Amino acid sequence: MKHIKKLLYSLLIILTGSIFFTAHARQKQGSQGPDYQLDVKQSKLLWNAPGNRHHGFILFNSGTLSGVIAGHPTRGHFSIDMNSMRSTDESSPEGRERVDDELRSEGFFAVSRYPTATIVVNKIRAEPNGTTFSVYGDLTIKNVTKPIEFTAILKQQGNTITAKANLVINRENWNINLQQKPKSWNLFDSMKGHLVDNDIPVSLNLVFTKK
């Protein structure tokens, strides 16, 4: 009889603990606000290559900010449409098309094989001023994933969040090299590759609306 009472007591403790932790988890989950969806028509990724004086933009397929706690998002995910890559520095349509074709070629972004790039934001930490945030995540280009870290300015007005950020990526970290390794070494391609900056400044101009 004593063993049965002990067993029932133990089961009661386990059951009570399970109910408590389940309720706590639901309460914690419920404290998170709604997600914010990227407005792809108003958002752009701007790029700049100072060495060869080219610059332009790339558009997004989709994007979200999630895990909103105390009014601030803590995570995010973005899909980048590499086929939308356009240069804006050349004065003629023919000149812009030439630059665009080269950027989409195998020597650079190999867009026919890698039409999508992604940014996965793993952590967004608010700084003391309330509008500056440290962002930590992973950028995948050409199936190569590398960590990135940058500072963003987030401002909320009603159901809209605007975000602006500047970062620098080293193109060689994502195998964005004009000299293609599978082919035999080519002097002219190699020289041309050295005329392109390794560090590419990137600006993010993003607009989100509450789902």
C-alpha cells in the first residue's frame, strides 16, 4: 500500500511539473508579438564596387522579421532574387546590360545555377539608444554560407518598421571570383579580377508591415 501511495505521489509531482512548464512555455510564446513581412516593392539591397565604379541594386523575393519581444524583432529570414541584379552607373542601356550580364556570369554570381541568395538573422540585439540594433546572422551566396554581423537602424511607426544598414562583404569569401578555377589559368581574366574590389559595400533599405 505504501509503495502505491509513493508511486501516486511521484506521478502527481511529474504531472504538476509538466502542467507548469507547458503553461510557462505557452505564456512565453504568447508574449511574442506578430511577425513583420518585408514589402518587396519598397525594399532594396544597394551594392557598390568603388574600384571599377560600378553600382546598382538587387531586389528581394521575400523577407520576415519575427520573434518580436518588447516591441523589437529578434530573428529574421530573407530571400534575395539574384536575377534582379541591376547596375545603374552606365549611361546607356547597352552599357548597363553588358555589366549586368557579366555580374550574372559564371565568373561572378553564376546566377543561372544560384538564382537565390539568403540572409538568416539569428539574433538582433537592441543597443541602449533604442533605435540602433546589432544584427548577427548568416549570408548564403552560391551555396556558400558565412557569418555576417552589422549594425542596423530600426524605426517603428504604427504597423510599419523601416530598417537601414550598411555592411561590407568580401566577395572572395563567397567564391565571387572572375578567374574560374575549373578552367586553365588565364592571364587576362586574372588581371581583370584584380581590378574588382574584394570588399563590396552593401546598403539595406527595408520596409516591413505587420502581418
